[in-house]
Amino acid sequence: MRFLVLAAAALAAIPATAQELQGRNLAAACSICHGTEGRSATNDSPLIPLAGLPRDHIATQMRAFRDGKRPATVMHQIAKGYSDPQIEALAAWFAAQKR
Amino acid sequence: MKRREFLKFAGATAGASSLASLAGCASAVPSKARVVVVGGGFGGATAAKYIRLWDPSLDVVLVERESAFTSCPISNLVLAGYSSMQEISHGYDALRRHGVQVVQDEAVAIDAQRRVVRLGRGDDISYERLVVSPGIDFNFGEIQGFEAAMNSGRVLHAWKAGAQTVALRRQLEQMRDGGVYVLSIPLAPYRCPPGPYERASMVAAYFKQAKPRSKVLVLDANPDVTSKGGLFKAAWKDLYPGILEYRGNAKAIGVDPATMTVKLEVEDVRGDVLNVVPPHRAGDIAQKAGLITTNNRWCDVDWRTMESKAAPGIHVLGDATLSAPAMPKSGSMANNHAKIAAAAIVEILGGRTPAPMQILNTCYSFVSQKEAIRVSSVHAWDEKDRTLKTVPGSGGVSAARTEAEGTYAWNWARTIWADSLG
């Protein structure tokens, strides 16, 4: 039983699909400001944690930054570097992370 | 040690070092690991952590000569008295909790054929994949008299955060009001393009508060400010008129601590505190291991995996790399390089083929105690040119210096420290 739990935990680290791997790798770049796996590094972070946010919300906000519909200090410049499929992969991956 | 001697020694002692491990020798250095990482800065620490996050079945050994990491980002605020050495220093215990075996020692040689790293204490660790994140060392010889002046403590670079940061802060505190602080900047590429201009701003902010008759004189070997130029110059004009003077095309070729002068090609400039940053190259271990490929200074890599173009099985990260187009030598980039390497190593050791990654840079610089400015860029693999290139239309700089950017700058610092070492 314990072995099965450990094996499941170890397997969980390996992304099951190509989109999951793409999402994980894209999201890794975000963590310099948003924290490892989208969880805030400090209690008083000015940024909302991305881990566990609804997938549609993340994708909609990224597109709003990219298309100039949501004002920002930096995200409008960064979001322009991401295609729709990349945004979908990112949003799905962050949404699947535990808070 | 010469390479041939090391090869001979590595062969002769392979049996002995495994016996030492079996006997439970006090150093507890493993004789082998799937992955060994040399250097515990933004690149190496992040690589060690993320390999463990992404494949906990891999054993990772991190070799780092210091007992704690000292961050270059925010170290300019220490010079101004706005931060402390304690705040910018971070230990390696959190990496140990991720299952990384941290060995405090210096990697003194690498045998790429046998896949062995030699430690200063004499132990060898064999690896399947090696990550080398050596940071920079300096070409002291390009500034006549510098090395002796530095060793005497008279002229500092403080371009690796640590003891020289503390010493430079003391020199600034001891300088008389009315004195001149001279900052000499080498030709690009160098570590942290906006870093010197942030440092000039921080020292000017300190003088404005504490020694208002003093001056900051920036001698830049480059023709103009190399990063966030408009934003820095606006801040200097608004905040530090009469305190901060900037001169481009002012390349230092020597220093004389007896007369406290920096020698330029056409004149000598006197100061009370001389802060001279010599030109850099990839760190010493990269040079010893034959990883330097370009201009005797930098290590070229395959940007899909960070694997060295000189040595298969060795991934080189951070400031030591021959930068891709429009890619700065920054902590953010080193942290992102590490994630490319970590993903690639996990895929390769798992028998799969790594896919190219897209990474990003965000660098904040303080221009006063509270206000900061920023530059960002997104870098994606270009199949035609076989390198990472900035994504057209993405990236840019802050609209203006603001306290909000200062708040985000502190968030970036605390978050990247935790992402790399936490």
C-alpha cells in the first residue's frame, strides 16, 4: 500500500501528455515573479497566486494583457510573447496545481 | 593540475574513492550521482531543485564552495544602506529538503571523457550528466595595476556580492563629504547590463541623503548607457543633478592606488573611492574544463538543452554562456537557463527527446530607495537560426520609474530567491 502511494507520487512528477509537459515548461519561466508552481513565495506578495486559479480565468486574463484590454506594468509586454495554444497550455497547467 | 595528470589520477584512485565511501568517510561525499551540478548560484541551485521536482528518482549532487548564496541583485541597495548582507544571503538547507545532496567544496577539475568531477579535498564524483554554472571571473590583466590594488583592499569591483560588497559599503561610509566615488564599467557583454547604472543611482541616493557635497562619476567603456538608458538618464536628471556625472567612451586601462587615479586612454581621473569593474569571462572551472569556446571568454551551448558545444554531457548555464541574441547576463536568465537544462536532463535520462523551451527575462533596477525601472523579454527557439531569439512584438521597459515598480522589484527578488533556493 505504502509502495503504491509512493509510486503514484513519483509518477505524478512526470507529465502525462504533451500539453501538460508544454504547460509545465512554459509555466516554469513565470515562477521568477509568481513563485514555484504558481504558489507565492511570501505572505505579502503583491501578485495573486496562479496555482489552482480557474483555467478559463487565467487564459482570458493572459489574452486581455496581450491584446491591451487589461492595463499592466509588465504583463502586457510579456503576454505578447505567447500564442493562443501556449496560453491554453499554461492556463491548464496552473489550474491543475494545488494552491 | 594538468589535464593528463588528472586523467591518470582519476583512473588510479577510482577504486580507492569507492572504498572510502563504503567505509563511511566523514566527508560523506558520494562517489557517483546521476546528475552533478557545479555552482550554487541562480543557475546551479535552480537546476538542482528543478531536476528533483521534475524527476524525484534522479539523485542530484550540488557542489558549491560557499556555505550560503549571496545575491548580486539587491546588493547595490546594501551599498546605499537600504538592504543588508543578511537579507541577500540564503543558505542551502531548502535544497537539501528537496533531496539535493549539497557538498561544500570547490570543483577543481572536470574529466569530460570519464565523466568525473574532482573536488578540492581530493574526492571524485562520477556523473551521467553534469551541469556547470560557474558564474564569472575577471580578466584582471586588462586593467593595469588592478589586481594588486584589489588585493591590498584599496580598489574594489564588488561585482560578485560578498566580502567586497561589505568593504565597498565601508569605503563609502568612511569617505569625506565632498569626495568623489568613481565607477568604471567594462565594455559589454558583462554580468547584469543595468547593474552599474543602478549602482551609480544607489550611491548617488546615499550621497544625497548623507554626504550632499559628494559626487558620483561614472566612467563607461561603452558609448552610452547599455540598458534602460532613457529611464536611467531621466532619473539622474530629476533626482541627482550636480551629484551624478556620466561619461561614455571612457574605458579604464589602469589604476594607481597610490594616487587614487583611474587611467583612461587619454587622461587620468582622481577619486576618493575607486570602484573598477574589470572585463569578465566564464568562471575559472569552465576555463579549466575546456568549456570556453568563444573569444577566450564565453561558453557556447545548444539553446534547446544548454549542452556545451565543447563537451557532450555537460550543460553550461548563466553568465558564463555565450549569450543568445538580445539575451542579457542576468539572474532571471540563469534561473531560466536552469529550467531548460533541468527539463532536457530529465527527458534525456528518461530515454526521451527534449523539446525546445520558451523562456523569459525580467530585470528590475532601483533608481532611488523606493522607485524602480524594469526591462523584460521573451526568448523562443528559432529553428532556422538554431538559437533562442526574442519573440517579435514582446518585451520592453517600464513606462516610467514608480514606487509600484519598486514593490514589484522586491517581489521579484524574494520570489526568485525562493524559486532558486527555497
